[in-house]
Amino acid sequence: MKACVLMITMNEEAAIAPQIEAIRKSAGADIPIVIVDSSADRTPEIATSLGAKVIRQFPPLGYGKAMLLGQREAAKIADAIVTLDCDMTYPAERIPEFIGLIEQGYDCVSGSRIAAAGEAMPMLNQLGNRAFAMLVRVLFGFPITDLTTGMRALRSSAVTSIEWVPLRFFPAEQGIRFHQAGCRVIEKPIEYRIRVGDVKMQKVRDTIRLLKAIYYCWRVPVRRVAA
């Protein structure tokens, strides 16, 4: 199965080189890396010099649109897409395991940070993530523990079979929609590490966006792409 790694970047100049190195060390020197970038610093130049395919989205159009654009491009060259944040928080060494689970027949392998987040995730964030996961279990019967994870492996054909909005909080939309569409989803506990670079999230704004994403998926049925 051909796989690639997808990352969304915005001003990750300090992290991009070590992140690409970690990916290649774990997943092989020849694994394709696709990046959708909205940086104002040297992130895209560094990524390009290291052999990544960089798609510029500037000015930024939001994480959801960037991630969907990246997934559609990645689906053209790979059967499995592994998403990571470009800040060294996610364990790149788990990439082969996640790809292996897609090879075994799963459509989505979702990394859960909750059990091993430690100091890398503030306690308020941990409590919030647990609360949102409980809400999703109640509304959708979806037994997930980490709805907002940035590390997933996705079967490309599953990604392209569903109509996405995409919502501002795309990880939530994607996780819920895969469940609603009857895809085979498995969650695996992962380590979560101290980030390199600045925090991009804004608690109040992103909490509202996450609640809107959950509400939208609850009110609007999932739609399959017409054959």
C-alpha cells in the first residue's frame, strides 16, 4: 500500500526540518510528504529544500480548507494518508503501525492523546477534550476519546467517498462523518509531546467552532459522493 504524510503548516520555521527528519527516520526516506502552507516565514522554502511537496494557501483560508485540499492532493498519489501537526507533538515513529492498520482493512486510525498527554496538554484542555468526546458518544454513539486529534491515518478512497463541508474544526467533522458513513474506525493511544513553536489555537474561538462542528454533524446527515 502506498502511503504519504500530510501536514498543514503556518510559521513552523523552527520545527519543519526536525519534523521531516523524524518522519523519514520512522516511515522511510522515500515516503512522500505533502504540505499545505500558509506561512509568512521560511517554512515553505525549508520544506521544499527537503523534498516535500508544498502547496501554498496564502492568504490563509482556514485549517479545514487547507486539510481538505491536502487530503485531496494526497489521495491522488497514495492509498493511505497519515496526518500530523508540524510541531513535533505527535509520535512519528507510530506512522508505520497506523499505515499497517489501514492495510488490515480499517478506513480511519485515530490517535488518542488523552491517556498519555501529561504536561504537553494543559489540564483544562484535557478536561475539555474528555467532555467533547462524551458529548459525541451520547449524540452519535461513537466511542471515541479524542475527537480533536491531529494524528490520523486515512484510507484515501474513504476520504474521497464523502462530501465534506469542510467545517472550521475539520478533525471533529472528519471523525464523526467517518463513523456516520459506516467506515471502519479504530482508535489507538499515542504519546503527546511538548510542542516546538508557538501555540496557534485560541480557546474560546476554537471551542465555539468545535461545538458548531458537532451540532452541524448532528443536524445534517452525512452525504456520500455520487458514483
